Amino acid sequence: MNDVATPTAVLVAANYKSGYKPIWCPGCGDFTVLSAITKALAALQLPPHEVAVVSGIGCSSRIPAYTTCYGFHGVHGRALAAATGLKVARPELTVLVTGGDGDGYSIGGNHFMHACRRNVDLTYIVMDNHVYGMTKGQASPTTEPDWDNKLSPGGTGIRSFHPLVIALASGASFVARAFSGDPNGMADIIAQGVRHPGFSFIEVLSPCVTFRPEQREWKNHVHAAPVGPTDDAARAARRIMTDDGFNIGVLYAGDRAPYPANPGTATRVPADFEAEFEL
Amino acid sequence: MSAGPRTLPEFMAQALAMELEAVDRYTEFADAMEMHNNREVASLFRTMAQYEGKHASQIMEQMGWTDAPKPPAGGFGWPDPEAPETVPIDEVHYLMQPWHALQLALAAELRAEAFFGELAQATTSESVRRAALELQAEEHEHVELVRAWLEKVPMPDGDWATDPDPPRYLD
């Protein structure tokens, strides 16, 4: 846990921000995602020590260090696996998982589907900028097939991954899309996701101003979803498959029972595990 | 614009939220610029954050508040996704110069001035109207201050964003 906030009568967003300063590029959408997470936690009045933020690898996966919550900056693509174990073992914690499109949909793609399927009570926030930013601009699973750059001349020609539909088809019980240019709206969506029992998936359109500067235009395309969330997965799938990719809001909220937590009783102490790794 | 807040405390809570959001955003910018060793612009954003912080403190003092009031359910109903005085997150660049930063600040102050002016016209509460006009006048002063400041900084060359070691090669 990073710099523990002094308990106050009313928690505000600043109580969830650590003293570590983000190293993201100026203009990066991830700044407002961090801000929205802290605003959502403040709105929910969840003490930082009752929240864990788990991530994988990538620019956006740095978020745990920037919060005062418990944090785990794990292995590339394995954030959901670590978070699943944590939530099942410590059900009293609110567990947020943060990462990017490369970490979540490529390296961790299989974990993504199975996390949706298991429906463990997690909130998964993916900052999607359609590019691997940390490694200097390679095409990611959500990159448009005709995105022309030095590393994929003429584009990859490969159809983009559709995370919201995959999440829905795999069993996520809450599916939403947010935009980094609207941190207040995003905070509300994150708060709804945390409140929702089961696996909540929030795709955040978060422009990479360095490697995809054209994404600054997203703010001119996003719009509120014309209708409220449905609990009908088939209807949600039709809407998501046919929308323009810029509908913002909660798109699906089902009522499938979450995976039951069963912390059980520990029969071994941490030293037993450490002993197994001794050389 | 809708009639907006109906009472003076509601209005002042909205004005306070606007100032506090501006503080947060300017602080984020200052931190980011420091991280990228653009110290001159970082210092300027830090100064802007301090100014906005002073305005927030004035409102708190004036209203006798020790904590910021909770935002109303559904938010403050800003005309845009963020408060008028908040510079959008994507409008900065790691090589930007003070002139750019001041242009962003000027645009933010102009938005705030217009917001209070429109609110003063739309409200049906006399106390809210008076307070909105007062804050509009304050924002106008800030506009003039930033304009005067802008005259003291050089306009950047056309190639200000050219980085000899760019993160992204296009050729």
C-alpha cells in the first residue's frame, strides 16, 4: 500500500492519490482515468485500505503506484489472473484492475475472456488507445487494419478486436464505454461498475497523443449512448455491433450471479511457500 | 443555458467546483511538464494552479465552508464534459512553450467569464445573479491579466514542436 491517507470524516479524490507523479506523456488520456478512479472511490467513500488496484504491463498499468490503495503491478497480461485470486481470497476488498489494450486483449486476451466467463466481482478498466505506446507505437489488437505507420506499412490488414462484444459473449455482467475527455462522466460509470456485483468491464477511449495524435479528434466523435443500459445480452450485442464505436455510457447490466468467494481456511503460512522457492 | 443553481450556496458550490477542477488540472499539467523537464511551462502551470487555489479559498472563506460541498446528484451540468475553467487534458504538448500555456489559460478564463455571464442572464434568483456578475467581473480581470502576461512572452517559432530525437519516426 502506498502512502496511507490520513483518515478523514469525508474522503475526497485527493485521498486516493499517492505522492508519485505519473510519467505519462503530457496530454495522455490516462491522467483523467486516474482522476476518474479517485473521484469514483471518493463518491463511494471506500477507504483506500479496502481497495486494491491490480495491473499488468504498459503505460496505463502504472496506475496502482499513483494511488494510495493497495497495489499490485504484475506480469504482462496477467492482471486479471492475479486480481481473480485476490478477490476470491479476500472478498471484502474492492478490486479494480487497470491496463491497456495490448496487455488486456493480446498478451492477456485469454484471461480477459475467462474473467468475463467466471464473473468474479472485479471492475476491469481498460484504457484503449489502439496502440502499444510504451514500446513506441506498434499496432495492438484494437488498431484499425489500415493504420499506416513505419512498423506496419500500409496497415496490418487485420480486423480489429471488438472488446465489448467479446466481453458480452464471454459473460461479463456489466459492459460500458467511457471517454477520457469526460472524467466526471467516467467516474460515474466506474462507480456504477464497482457497485455492480460480478465482472464489470469498462472500456475507456483514452487517446495516445504521442503515437496516435489523430485520436485527439475522438472528442469530436464521442456521444452519449442514445438509450440506457439493457439487461438483455442479445439486444446489447446488436447495439454494440452496430454502433459507431463512440457510444458512451453503460451499455449492458445483467444480473448473473457473481462467482462465489470462498476464502476457506489457510492451512499453510507464507513461510511454507517461501521455503519452496529457496535455492 | 438552463436556469442553473437556484440558491446562492448551490451557485457558490458550483463556482468552487470549477476552481478546484482547474487547480487539479493545472497541477497535473505542472507535474507532467516537470517530469518531461519542461520546467518553464511547469512553473507557469504551477502558478496558474496557485491562482485558482486562491480563488477556491476565497469562496470557501466567503461561504464559511471548511470542506467543499458534495456535488449534486447528476453533477453540476457544465455545458461541456468538464468545468469551463478546466483546460482539456489533450491540449498540452511536452515541447510547448509559455506562450502556448498562456493561450490555454486565456481560453479557460474566457470560458469561465462567458459561463458566469450566461448564468447571470438565465437565473431567476437575484442573489445568484449578483454573485454570478461579481464572478464574471473577476474572470474578466483574469482575462486581462493573462493577456498582459502574453505580451511579455515570445511567440514560438513555427518549428517549436520539432524534436531532434522524436518518439515517433514517420519516414
